[in-house]
Amino acid sequence: MKQFRPNTFRLGFMLFLCVALFGTLFAKLFIVQFINANEFNQRAKQQYRKPNEEIPATRGEIFDRNGIRLVTNSITYDLVCEPEKISNPDGMGEAISSVIGMEPKIVQDRLKGIGGTKSYTIIKKNLDSKIADKIRSFGFKGIWLETRFVRSYPQQNLASPLIGFTGNDNHGKYGLEIDFDKELSGESGLRTYPMDSKGIAGRTYKVLKPVINGKSLYLTIDNTIQFVVEEELERTCKEWNAKGGACVVMNPQTGEIIACVSYPTYNLNDALNSNDNQRRNRALNYVYEPGSVFKGIVTAAALELGKIDDNFTADCAGRTVFKGYRLFCNNRHGHQEKLAEELKNSCNMAFMKIGQLIGKDLCRFVNDFGFGKKTGTGAHEESGLVKNSRSWDDVTIATVSYGQGVSVTPLQLAQAYSALANGGVLMKPILVQQIYDPNKGTFERNAPQPIRQVVSKKTADHVLRLLTEVVDMKEDGVHQAKIPGYSVAGKTGTTPKTTASGDYQFSKFDCSFCGIVPSDPLAPQKFVVLVAIDEPYKTTASGGRINPFGSTTAAPCFKRIAERILSDLRIAPKEIK
């Protein structure tokens, strides 16, 4: 028998090969474990985690003064995908399309990255929670759901020009939504989801940055009164075929804006189908010459300076030439021996004379009453237009004295008349009563803020008495603002609109009325209502045009509004007349 002997060379070679292989493997492990540890750990994390995802902050809500929701949030889901991780887009598309109600071909294309990118493509937005749960149950790799909050407006049209709306990014575009966007938005957080070995995201996540939810606004607006005013203003504007209108209701003692109304309006839940005219908040941003409403302010200035008294006399021929300018009155009033009579007649000639007695001090009073500057509500508002004091000549004083040559907003007029109703103290208008911070559980309240004593209480009460007499005079059209059982002070205004060049258009008018009820200085509770109608008109059966006046348009609207507010606030009449 032949004896087997191992080949020494072959054994040595095999041993060398084994040592070399083990040495290479050891070196590789050393590099992985120690030298390139951070790099490989990072790659591993990337395999088991999806990219960081934003945690959207919950946008703050908006309430009325009584806690009624005007604006809230609803949760919606966006279905997105990462096409490069999808192995069967056709099959997945068939399953998903039946749930989300889209054509299979469209879904399949988006799963393939058509309409997006290979790393991120939106399949469909605004899915509800039931559909989202069904999508999750599939367990498909490469798709996920992103949570979003969208705005919801339970009151639909109510206060829409004031509130405004948000865009697709959930940031404000109009109204209070943009004016207080910083407070309402909050700050988004950041989270990351672990994924399993198949690349499917798990249900748990790690928070990288905590979310700070937005603050909520509690307005001074009363939901019920806002509705009443909107209804009556719309009625008036439609009756008179007006281009638009505005109304402000204020508490003169606190400066709180109880109603802030603009017409036309729109449905906040369908905001994209609105136009600029509907979105415009005329109560804060409509700038116009006030006309005779301004005479209440001029009267206060003249009485405060001691330039006139109740027995002030004036002659009116209906027109005059002053410093080379033709100035007109609405009628030929003749000789007038009482200040109340001149206010009732709304006599421009009388107030031109009063303006000359006041002189350049009139500019100071106009500014002190808050005209020519924003009121500071925090909402977007116009400043109006008041000439610099150095530009005030005799003609300016004459025209401003009867409400021309100066431009105001409805809010500014309501604020000024509120000073007359508040013993001469001008209050800062308040639109946001308080702001709630859900992160701290605290409220920040906007307390009533007196600005200045514009005129004395004696003067303010005197003007209230005169303006009450104006409304009580039954032979005058202003009597349409009178409310049985209540004292009402107020003044109308009718002003031709101006062209871009500054010329007056005697076919287009701004008509207004500002009233105070109850006007009794001792009344514990009162409110101010300013109604402004933009370009009202009516036609006769024969096609002729009926020229509007503040007494025939705004005054009756004021009366209907005031009557309903008095009932709502349960302010009892003092006596029935």
C-alpha cells in the first residue's frame, strides 16, 4: 500500500491565503468600526429615518367679545410620495386612486415623479382623516401623509372685510389675518420619523424643535350687533344702488369698536372668488370728505375758544365769492339768529364765518380730534388727509369749516364724535380686546386708553345738546334719525365726490350720518354710530335721477341700527314721545 504524504508547499500556500484573508477582513472591520465610524453611522441613520418634517404650528383662532368663534382651524392631510423608492407605481396607483377619488393614470404618473421630483411629489391635498387612515393601512413604501391646518370661518360672510383670510401657506393675505399674522401664526417645530428595514415610516417620532402655537384674538366686536349692522347697511346700499358703504359702532367711554362693517362683503370660506371691492374694509380705509358731519367738530372748537354762543347770527345768500373762490351753500337761508338753527340748516355760509372766527386754531383742533393720522387699532387703516398747518390759509379754513378740503375715514369720524359723547375725552379705538397665549395660558388685555382732553366737558355737553336739538326739529330731514323714547344727537353730511384732479362731481355723492344715543350726558350707557354711503342714487319712473342726501340715506339706516342695538343691549327708554 502506498502511503499518502501531504504536499508541504500546498499546505503553506493555503495557510498564507487564510492569514491574508483574515487580515484583510480585520483591517476592514477596524476601518468601519473606528476610522469611518461616524460616516457609516450617519448612513445607517439615513436608511432608517426619513428627512426632517416640519411640525406646523396651530394658527390662533379669532373670537368676538363674547367668545363666539369667528375663525377656527380644521385638520387636513396632503398625500405625498418619494418616487425613487416606489417599485410598483401602477399597482399602488390603482389602490390609492380608489380611495382618494382620482383617475388611476394621474396617480400612477405622480408616483413616477411626473408633476414633481424624484424625491418629492404631491399626489393630492386636503384629504380628511378617514381617507388618511385608509392610506396608512396600505403600508406602502415611499408614500406618507403631511398634516396641515386650514382656516375655517363658521360665520361665513360676517365681518369678512375686517377678518380677511389666509393663503395656501396658512399665512394671512387680507384683513386681521395679515395684520396680526405674527401673533396668529406661532412658530413651527421640527420632528423626524424612524423607518423600518423596508423604508416604511413608523408611527413614533422624535421632536427636534418644539412647536409654538399661535395666539388667539378676542375682538371687541359683538357678533349679534355686527350681524344687525351688516343687514341694515346692505339693505340701505341695495335700496339706493350704492357703490358701497361703511358703519362703525363705538363705545365712547372705552373706545371699543362694537361693530366694524363694510359693504359689499364676501364668503370667507370661498375667498378666492371675491374681488378687491369686496375685500376692502371701507370702515377703516375709505377716505372721503365728510361734509356737514364735520360741523359738529367745528362747533366744539368755536365754543371751546369762546368765539360763539347759542345766539350766534349769520346771513346766507346761498353763495359768495371769498378770496377769489366761489363758495356755495345748499340753500339760501337768509338771516339766522340761532346756532342750533344754523346747524339744522347745515349752512355753509354760517360755518365759513365761524371758521374765520376760529382762525388757524381750527387746524389744531382738527388734529387733536384725531384726523390726519391712523387711530392705532393694529389693523390696516388709512390716515385720511389734513393739510400741514403751514398750508392753512383763509380759504382752507373756510372750506374745512363745512367739511371740505379735509378727508377722513369712517373710524376717525366715529372716534371724534365719541369724544363729544365722552365729556371731551378722546379715546384710542380698540379692536382687539385681548390676546390669548395657549403656550403660557395667559391673556394680554388692551385696556381703555384716553388719548387727550380735546375740549372741556362743558363744551362737549353743549354740543350734544345742540345736536340733539337738530334731530328733534321735526321739519328737517335729520328728524328721520329720531328714536321715540331716546335722546339722539347727530349730524348729516352730503358731499360731492372729487375727481383725480380735485374737481367736484355733482352727480356722485358721499352721504353720511353720525349719531349718539342716548345723547343725555348723564346716560350711564351710550354708543356712537357712523353710517357712510358711497355713491347712492335712485331713478324716477321716467328715468330721472334722484339726488341723495345724508338725511334720506344714512340717517334712516342709523335709526334702524340704533333701534335694534338699544333692544339688544336692553337700554330702556327714558320716556315715550
